[in-house]
Amino acid sequence: MRSEKEIFDLIVGIAQKDERIRAVYMNGSRTNPNAPKDIFQDYDIVYVVTETASFINDEQWTTMFGDMLMMQEPDKNDQSLGMEMDFSRSYGYLMLFTDGNRIDLHIETKESMLEGYVSDKLTLPLLDKDNCLPIIPPPTDIDYHVQKPTKPLFMSCCNDFWWCLQNVAKGIWRDELPYAKQMFECVIRRRLDEMISWWVGTKYDFQVSIGKMGKYMKKYLPESYWDMYKETYSDSNDHNMWNSVFTACELFRILAKDVAEHFQYTYEIKDDVNMTNYLRRVSELTVDAEGIF
């Protein structure tokens, strides 16, 4: 596997030799001082170019980055699905190489760069032939820190968590696995993760990020809470699914009460009690039940 230095030398070296490429910058996790470093980190690179057409029309130009295992061109895919795309401003290549390295490369014109360069605080300039890149401070992940919840946002999260659990319950009872699973994973877990992020925020003065899709969650949760969170993932067995539901309820309850106390918000315990009783009742129903209560 090529080293980080080899990849950076390659990326900058290609740009230095190509007159069409006027600047290079990087964003993403490799610019984040708080992101853990490992062999799976990709290189999020942007080439600022004089024009994009000559790159796009040359389907072989990306081979100079190495032997390709697979490549995706998301802009081309989006266009094929009917989305309006302006390739004259920017275009992207997601490249996975046979040595395991991955480069997410975007080419964009100077005009396109000037519209977004300053907005991403995780940006690091690598090459600037014309001094066209705006001056920016060192990279920081401050824009990705957990944000304090407003009272309405907190109340909405709690209400949605408890309300939507009824859909999970009926999905399990009806033996509608895809429905039950998607309601839990796409709705309930989203609310649980939201509450976890706020709880972590209260413990770290809202100066940390739990990462995309909560990938750093384990780092900030106490071991006992992390163990509970892991138990919210289950297989397709009804009994195990119910265990994951009740574990999610318990974890949400603990964290939501702490967050409410921190901000002096109200945790609607009545919704918690009523829905927990409802869930327990549904979990005990026979398949031929003619009534819930």
C-alpha cells in the first residue's frame, strides 16, 4: 500500500506538471486534527482547473493515479437519472486503487472554487500556482460540533421517538420484517442518535463531534451506555427485535432525562410510561389476538 507521502507527492506532482491545474486543496477527515488516522482514510482532493471538458473527455487521464480497482463518477450517474448537472463548472471521480488507497478527486473551475472554498473549515491548501486560493485559517472541525438543542427541538425528538415506536410494534406483530426494521433503523435510531449527540454535547461543553452517522460515538459514551447501544441492533428474530426496542427505550430515557435536566427542559414522562406499557402489551399479544387491550 502506497504511503501517505507517496500519495501526496503523486497528487501534487501531477498538478505541478499540468498547466490546466492551477491549484490543489484538500478537505475531509485528513485535514481534521481530531479525526483518528487509519489505513481506510481517503484523500478528498480538489483540483482547481482552467476548464473541465478536456479532463472529462479523456477517460484515461485518471489512470496516472494508479491501478484502479473501481471508479465511480457520481455526477455522470446523477445526470443519467435525469438530474441537471453543469459539468463545465465541476466534476467528480471517486477512485479505489488495487493497493487499497482511495482518492475522491473533484475538478472545478476557479469561479466554482470561490463560491465554496471559504465555507468548509476543514480545508487545507496544497498548491497554488496563481495565488488564487483565498487565505483561510488552519483546519478546524468546529462546524461539525454537536449543536445545543432548542427546547422545541428536544421536545420534538422525544415526541417522535415515543410516537413512532407504535409503528415498529405493529410491524413486528404483523410479521412485516422490512417495515418494522426500517421504521426502527430509519426513524427510531435517528432520534436515539440525536439524543445521544446532545448528551455527549452536555458532557463536553458542545466542543466535540460524534462524526458522520455517529461513527465516533463509542469514543464518548461510557462503556455501559455503549453496551446498551450495541444491544439495540438485532437480527430478524421477533424476541431479539423486542429486546432491542426495550433497550433503545431504556437508553433514550436515561439520556433524555439528563439532557432535560441540563437545559432545564421538561421530559414528558407520561408519554414514556404510556408508550412503554403499550409496547409491552403488544409484545405479549398472540398472533390471533382480536384486540390490543
